[in-house]
Amino acid sequence: MARDAKCYKSLRQRFPGWSTTGIVVGLALVRPQRIVVEPVLLIDDDIELCSMLEDYLVRHGFAVSTEHNGELGLHRALTGEFAIVLLDVMLPGLDGFEVLRRLRTSSQVSVLLLTARGEDIDRIVGLEIGADDYLPKPFNPRELLARIRAILRRSAANRSPRPAIRHLSVGGIELDSGARTASCNDVELDLTNVEFELLGALMGAPGQILTREHLTELVLDRRFNPFDRSLDMHVSRLRRKLDDAAQLGDQIKTIRSVGYQLAVPVAHPPQSGPSGSPSNRSSQASRES
């Protein structure tokens, strides 16, 4: 405050024509603002790539720590001091999948997988064991930055209080957005944050076709890219969990070249046979007995 007062006095002397309001507003604009620096852990054995990414992310407001070994990286990730972990899959010794598997036994820190493998199965495995997203190598650093920010926004939203508690129920699937729980025919579903938001989006518009573009922006918090298969991977994993719980995975329909739809089960009325309604047949049978 003393420094502001001194600066105010100096400006009044130097610019006597300035109004008091103008000077106060100017001081507010130039006063340093508190910047939140998000801590990032980068686990990758490519030292040159780590150096390049560290420089890039630091320039965009992140504090970056690096590890080049799976076991050391796991130890650092378990400290709980990082907002997000960037994890390479092909690490010496303990590979990225095993690091993630062990990490998920005791930590829910956000994880973005960096993978040079192009096979869908590898990406599915990563999402299956708890990755929040994946990015295939080689990638543009701007794409990495966008993915990191999207994941952190989702994490912040999940931690913040929710003003409205929604309870959705569609065809045996129950979702409580306040308690962050979901179940299928009374079997609790173990969903990742992305899977939970995806299910909530589909259940919020039952029977309607939601485009890939809409779901990508709503659930993954980024613009749609026709070459990005991550949304399809999340849908596939969600289907499998619904199937494992109650064979309801086929309720999520793929609308070719458009998007996805949560089908609403149609209740069929009891069919009457040639002898009339079920009640008539029942009473007839009792009379005959």
C-alpha cells in the first residue's frame, strides 16, 4: 500500500491533468497479479524432448519436473505434488502402462499418456487402466498444451461444488451428478471422469443423436478433429463397462458418420394369445384344474 501511495503521488506530480480515478485504475492495471503455476511431472526417457517440452510449458505458466525412468517417475508421481503427469508409454524398465497401473492403486492424479504406438488396442489399454487422455507422437506442442489445459479444467470442475444435483435414470442406468456415482441395474459402475461426463451427456438427451463434434467439445473440452479417435475409445470403454454390469452396452448406438445415441428401451405390453388376455388364460386354467 505504501508503494502504491508513493506511485500515486509521483503520477499526480508528473501528470497534473490526470483525474484521481484514472490514476487509481492505472495502478490496478499495472499491479502484479497472483499467478497460479500448475506443477507438471513429465516422465519420458527422451532427454532432448523433455528439455524442449519443459522450456515450452514453462513459458506458458507451468512448473515442470522431469524423470527419465519409470520407477523414479512413479515414485515422484505418488508424492501428490503434481496437478498432472505426462507419461510416456515406452519407458525403460517399468513401462508407462505398468507405471499407470501402479499409480492408480493409490492416486487419482490426472495422467496424459504420450504414445508412439499407433495401434488402437494400446490406446484402449491406456484409457482402460485409468489415463485421462492420450496423445500420439509426434505431436505439436500447442496440441499438448491444449490437452493439458482441458484435463486440468475438467479436474477443477470435478473438485468444485456443483450448484444443481441431477439424478438421471434411463433404462436401468442411474446417474447422480451430485454424488458422482453411476449404476447399471443396481450394479455400481467404476467410471473415469471422462466416462462419467460422457454417460451424463448421453443420458441428458436420451433418444437424441449427439454429434462427435458436440461430445468432443462438451466432454473432452476441445475442438473436434476427425483424425482423433479418443472419443470413440472412451465410448467403447463405457460400452464395455455397461455390458460387464448388466449387458446394456448396446444401448449406446453408433450413428455412422454422425455420432452417438443413448437408445431408450421400449416397454412392450404383454401379448395376448388366442385364448385372450393373460388374466383370462389364468382364470381359465384355474377353472379347468
